Amino acid sequence: MKRLKALIATIMITASTVPVSLAQAPGTGAGTAPPGTGAGTNPPAVTGMKPDRTIADPAARKAMRAKEAALRQKRADCRKQARLQKVPLLKRNAFVRACVSKS
């Protein structure tokens, strides 16, 4: 119990002391520039997406959706077949996986 109290106290002390070097003064963000330069007056647009990710072209997305739909249909057919054959619940996933890979 003493260790827990000491740990909590250490965490509280550490969290309450914010290093000044990491704190950012108002107006020094990424969207601002030194006065008089005219650059950086607008903050960067926030999209909510990571900039390193790209979006596939519509044709590729359509092909991926079709492929996933076919796989979903195949999986549904295999689950139905497992129910008809009365495969036990614990062995059903293995049966479906084998069935999907066969067909």
C-alpha cells in the first residue's frame, strides 16, 4: 500500500510540473510567421486524416468492394452449409474457414 501511495504521489508531482520549454506561447503555432512577412496568416487546414495516407481511385475502391462482397457472400453460404450439416459450434469456424478457402 505504501508503494502505491508513493507512486501516486510521484505521478501527481510529475504531472503538475509542466516543463516551460515544451509549453507554447500564444501566437507561435505552425500557422503563424514572423510579423511583416505576410506569410502564414492562415492556419493550416485540419482534415482529421493523417497526411501520409492516400485514397484509392474510385475504380480500385469499386473493385475492392466487389471482392469483399463476394467474400462475404461465400462466407455466408459456408455458414449456412455448416448449419445444414449440423457442425458443432466449436468446430464451425474451422469448417467455414476451410469451406471458404476451398471454393
